Amino acid sequence: MTVRTLILLRHAKAANPDDYATDIERPLTARGHRDAAAAGHWLRKAGLAPDAVLCSTAVRTRQTLDELRLAGEVPVTYEHRIYVGPSDDTLDLIRHVDVTVAILLLVGHNPTISDLSDMLAPRALTDGGLATSGIAVHRFKGSWRDLESAGLTDEHTARG
């Protein structure tokens, strides 16, 4: 049975929402750019090179993804449903990932990212969930379509 790795990454620190006409337009702050680059370094050091990426359509998630500086040509799917949530809909997106993908990176927002991580590994995150640029890594045996809430995750690692 194939081991799959799901990397959940909350976007880096974004600009104040009061400064933008719509929330989806908010860019990263200078700290956000630095933190996203550090998250990318952590992923590379951990040997977590994704085969595919699912990313929210928001400016801040796109910028977070750019700052990760992933190696090679990694296919990216920008999906508005990650921006709007909820975690059940995002889990459904993951279940439809191509069978050839062993490591999937999902770049999104709270509360969806933290809720999804908690669905997969209950009580593994601290009370506040993932901080900005926080990463939760879930490993399980099986296919993406078999991924269920509460129970299939064999291993969970969190950063931030």
C-alpha cells in the first residue's frame, strides 16, 4: 500500500484587512515573505518536495507558495473552494487528487486548514491551531480517495 503525505500550510502573515477593498486581495507583509521563505526551507530540509500543489486563489496564498521556492516543475491547481472553505469541501478536493501524487501540498487559510488537520489527527494541534506559516504533515497508507476524517493519519508533524 502506498504511503501518502499531505502537507497543510497556512498562508504567511498578511496585510491588515482594513487596508484592502476585499479580503482575497490582501498581500503578505514583509514578515510574511520572510516566514514563508523559512517554511520553504523547513520543507526542503525535511525532504518534503511535493508532487502537486492545491492552493487558494487569494493573493496571500499565491505569494506564500512563491516564497517557498519549490524545486522543479510542480503542478499547481488554484482552487477558490480552498479560500471559502469549509474543511469538508477541502477534504473532498484532496480526495480527487491524481493517484500518481505521493506528496501533496495544500496552501490555505484558517480555520479551514487547522480544522482539516484536526479532522485527520484529532487533538494533535494546540488550542489555537496553526499559526501563519504553520505546517501540519499527515502521512497515511492508502489512496487520496480513501482519506477520511479522524483516523487514517498514521503520522502527524507540525511546525509553527
